[in-house]
Amino acid sequence: MTGREPTPVRPGRAARRWVTHPLTPALLLVVGVLGTAASGHVLTWAVIGALTGYTLSGSV
């Protein structure tokens, strides 16, 4: 150690460090799974409605 104070981390570097952290994708995946589980019934009806609309429009 040289006895000097460490250089402060600039905000841009701190944000880049968080975004490029290896656990960030896993954290986002967990948040997405929890959000999907909480609104699963809405997503189910949305998919059923979309498939019904696609079928009734004559696109099949």
C-alpha cells in the first residue's frame, strides 16, 4: 500500500459494473418469472384471445 486514498468510482463506471455483472441476467430472469407468476391468469387469457382472434380472422 502506498498510503494514498483510493480513487473515487465515477457514476458511469458504477452503472456499467452493475449492468455487466454476471448475476444481472439471473436477477432479471427471476424478476420476470415472479411477475409472470403473479399475472399468469391475465397472460393465459391474452394468449387464448390472441389465438382465437387469429383463427377467426381467417389467417389460418
